[in-house]
Amino acid sequence: MGRGGRKGSKAKKGEHVNGERRRYKKFEELRRDNEKLRQYYQAQNIVDADEFAELIEMMRTVLPTNFRITGSRQQATDIREQIMTEFVPYIREVRIDGAEIEVPHPLPWYPSNFGWQFSIPRIALKKSQELAKFHSFLVTETEIGNISRQEAVSMVPPLLLDVHSDHFVLDMCAAPGSKTAQLVEALHAGAAGAVPAGLVVANDADYKRACMLVHQMNRLTSPNIVVTNHSGERFPNVRTAAGDMVQFDRILCDVPCSGDGTTRKNVRVWESWSPDDAHALNPLQTKILQRAAYLLKTGGRLVYSTCSLNPVENEAVVAHVLDHFEGALRLVDVSSELPALKRRPGLETWKVMARDGSMHESPATVTADVTSRSMRRHMEGFFPLSPARMRELEIERCLRIYPHLQNTGGFFVAVIEKVAPISVDERRKAAIAAERAAAISGLRKEQAAEFKRSAEDEQPTLDVQPADAKRQKTEADAGEDAAADDAKCCTIDSDVGEDTVADDATGKRTPYRPDCPRDDPALRENPFVFLDPANSDLKAVLDYYGIKDSMSRNGFLSRMENDAFRSVYHVADSVRQLMELAGQRLRIVNTGIKVFGRSSVKEAGCAYRLVCEGVAQLLPHLGDQYAIEMSFHDLRVLIENVNPLFTQLSEETQRRVKMVDPSCSIVMCYDPAKHTADAEKPHTRLTALLAIPCWRGAASLSAHINKNQLRSLNHRVLGRVADKDNALKLENNARDSDSATTAPAAGNDDDDAALAGM
């Protein structure tokens, strides 16, 4: 994964840096070539000589736009059909200055046609009404979580991870969260509408990026997500009551990288590229992969990926980690998975470029005067192993995705399986299991006991190679590597390449242990606290809304402020168990779905109202009187009017609404399957239930959805395209029909979660 720039003074547009004003360059003016980069990759023979020019030329072009339909939601097929029937036929007929426009098309290798690609110049959006409508549709559906903008090759690692609904999944370097979203979707896809038994831990080393990750995760409305803030190489051990380490079934290591596979969107990589980038990052990448190996269950699957083409960051890391664990890890052959995806095998040999541009095939030819400190310290880890060992590790099973193969960015993926235990704890458990199996099969218990004793006598390996390459250079390195300090795709820590790490409390340096890294300090914010189901306030809320026993009472939690809570969240049982085991060892930034929020209406029947974000979670367990079915006529009234009066609704809906006490939350539900015979139907074919939280006033309703959700409903249900920037005109308590065709707005804008019940 590419990252933002280094820490330090950087100019934005016309700001001053070092006393000089930096001239802002237009996108078209940015340099798109680098002789050293060209020389480096030509020497690697990553493609045939006659193909290399095609690769470089494609790396200079602008990346097409890609997006992915959120496949775990019930309305995913509705969104896909709307694109194929409403937009594609019209865009096919569009001509801009007499030229055809590329029609949006599904990615041939993405399952269920949920991944899409198109290349439409920005100028074309202003010249065509149909293209403008399509752009508005994408923006709106992205903001409410039905669609995710994501580069095509970035979608590959989660697909190859093969996540099931009962898996414990860890994303070690998760921000900004597009791949994590795929993992969550995969977790829910196998649960058939129920709450999955597994979970996804989305971790990132940068606290601010972890907070951005929270926003992305909130759109998914899943109770199975935990967002944490740890350095990937120091993700903590969590142990059960029996002392066993909690391990994961699936781990994604989309590690920080130099990002030279992203030149089509990050054009400044052409200017800033240097071989020192990979040399500085290789140790960190190695440590993250080593740590992942300890956190992975035996039999589990791990995906290591980067958006770099550099073998020092890719095959070198994978080969040396596999070699270190001596057969406990193996590369998985995924050549039969995603068959329509064009890829090339991993490299078995490569050369390493020194600072002066010289190329080297082994460390023996590298002299101190052409290397940085990072390169000298970890040089052995940059080069290939012996040819025989590389073949034995089957490095060719790695995937290299080049931009010119299918009009994408550049990417590297390695799928790894853990086939044997590697830690003392794992070996002890394996020995116990072997003893039991031996007893059952009639083998001599003495043999099993001997196996157990030998496992207990083993000591954990203190792995200090390669050591800690982190996210910011030391002062000594800063002067030496000044030429590489421009815009980067990774922020590098202050302990670059150190074999020891500093203890935050004592300041003393101790050896880095990937099997047992030191703990990070706790976050300085109010922790999440699980609420006692017998808590008077919580019990009053659950009783008021008739929450059934089918909803776990042990999953409610909140951030306590002065022994009180303003919002109530709900998590899956798997998340609760992890949090209780971890205690304060996990730096939890956010988790759970917000289901109740304190009401500001003093005379409300309940002190808490339903929150849009949590409606999908609550609806199956909500008291029947609070979930009210409505006809298409009622749905239209709710969309077109800002506080529709009860008298505007159908008689049956009026009757149901009036049965509920005033000043409380209800959920209005439209099920297309129950209204197939109605004369009036939605603009596009709907198959998924629409559930809209509303406030039941004295004589009217108010929908608790935000402007983006309302725009989406206007388009999908009524066929009216919304202009995001214009305000809504109101006439006689209704949304003006003329302005609503171009500019609908929200009836209530205090909820920013995705439209629920989908």
C-alpha cells in the first residue's frame, strides 16, 4: 500500500519552503519519466525487451476510474442492474466532439460483475447530461456506502484471501480501508443475512489514518469490525483465559511501500523515485510479515501485497521470511483463481541498485561508498537466495500485475499458507494434540510424551533479522539521504533498520521479538465499556422498543462520560470476546454499530431514539408495532415531503402509525416483493427491503436520513437526479417538484450512516 509523504515541512500549492515559493504545477505539466527508474527495471527483465516500452508508456498514462458495488448488501444487484439498464445504454450513444466515450464495463475477473471500470475525461462530464447524471449517481452512492471507489488491482488481495463468515481476520495496515471493506463484505456474504461468527480487526499504525478508517467502516454498518491503532510489527499478543494466544484465520499484509506501481495516479513518484526507498522499507516490510506469521493460525492463509514493482520490497521479503521459518510457511498456487486476471509469475533473480546507479547481483560486489546505512545494515535481505532455494520456495507462485496487461496500476501479491506451528505455544498445543491422537490410535504414549517434552524444551527464536525499518529516518540518515527526502509513498519511522527497539517507559533498547513485541501505551480517550443488560437506562430503552431476546443482550457498549452515556453501540459476540480478552492491550479506536442516541426532545416517550446507522441491525429484533409496512404511495410521500402529515398516508399506514405513542422513533418499511401487483412501481427494479427510520410526531413524520441518502432514494425510487450543491426549495410542506429533479435535500441531516435495511 502506498502511503503519504514524510513528516516535515512540505509546501501545498503556493506555500513557502526554505524561503522560496514553490510554483504549483498543473497535472499535465508534471514530469512522467525517470532515467534511473527506467534503467533499474530494464535490468530486472520484468518483461521482455520488446514489451518494456509498452509497459513504460502505459505507466505514463492516466489511470481509469474503477469502482466496486458493495456486495454484502441486499441492494447490490439492484445497483448493478440500474447501471446496466439505465446508464450503460445511454452512455453508449454519447458523442463528445464527434468521438465515442468508453462505456463503463465490468472488470472481467471480479465476481458477480460487482467491479467496474471506465475512462471518461472530466471535460466530458460537463458536455453531456447523461454523463453528468452518471457522475452524480456514483458520488451519491459512494457517500452512503453502496459503492466504493477503488483501484482495480487493489481489489485483488482480499479476493485471494478467501474469507469465510466464521473467520477471524486481521488487516495489519488497513487505512484508508477499501480492502478492509472487501474483507467485511466477504465476512457477511457467507452469513446469509445473520450476524457472522467471525470478525475483522482493521489496524493502522497512524492514529489519524485510523480515524479516517472509522469513517469508511461506519458506512458498512457491521457489528463485526474493530478498528485499532498499533504498528503492524508490534500488534500485541492477546491470550485466552487458558493462556493460549488468540490467532487469526486470515491476515492481510498490504504493507507500506515505495508505491512505484502507482505512477498513473501518483505522478510525483516519477520525480521522487530512488532505490533507497525500497532499501529503507524492506526491513519494516519483513518485520510486518514475520509478525503476521506468528499471529496466523496453522492452516490459515496470509496475503502479502504492495503497490510496488520492486523485487526488493516483494520477492526479497517473501523469500527471506519463508526461508527463515524453514518450511512452516509455503506459497499457495492461485493460478486457477480469478482466471480472467492477467498476471506474471514472481521473479527468481534480480539485481540491486546502489546509490550511484550501479547494479549488483550479490552483496559481495557492493562497496560502502555507494550504499546508505539502511542498505549496509540489511544488505543480505535485499538479494535473492540461491537459485536452488528460490526454486524450492516456488517464488514463481507470486503474482506480478503490470499496468499494460489490463489497463491497471502495478501490483504485487503473494498468497501464503501456514502449514506448521512456529512458536513455542503453538508447538506445545500441537504436541498435546499429537499425544491425544496417539492415544486414540493406540500408539505408545511414551512416544507422544517424548514429542511433548521436546516441544516444551524449545526456546522462542529471538529474530532480529532483518531489523526494525520504520517510518522516519534518524538524524544521521537524514543528512546522508537528503536526496531521497522528497514526496514519498511511505512515512518512515525513527528507528530505521534498528535491531533493537526503545521501551516507551524506560527508554532502554531491547531486542525486537516478532513472537512477543512490546506493548504500545493505551489510548488517551474514554474507553468502550460494556453495559450491564440490567442497567436501568439500557433496560428501559430495550423494553420501550420491544427488543426481542433474539438480539444478544451482552453486546451493548458505550463510551462513558461522567458515568453516563449518550450513545449505545452494539457488537457481535466475537468482538465482545476479543475485547474482554484484550483489555487495554488493544488500542481500540472504534467498534460496533451505533443503535441508540439520546433524544433532544424532552417530552419523548423514550430518552433514546433509533439511529439510522443501526436500523439494519435492530430491525429483525424490533417490536412489531415500531416496524411499520408501507405502500409505494407512502414511500413516495415520505421522499417528496419534508414532514408529511398522517393524512397524506394511506389509511392502513395511518392506522399503524397512530397506534404508536407520539414523540418516538419508528421504522417505515417498503418490501418490493409484497407490492409486485401494485400499479405504481419504483423507477428502477427493486428487490431489497427499504427501511427508513422516522420520528413519529403529533401529526406528522420526519425521516431520519441524510441528504445523500435522500438523493439516492430520489434517483432509485422516483428517477429524479439530484444536484448535490443546490439547496431544496420548500412549498406547502413539500419538496418542490421542479427543484427536486435537480436538487433534493434531506428531511433530517443529523444521521450520516448509510441507508439501513438494505
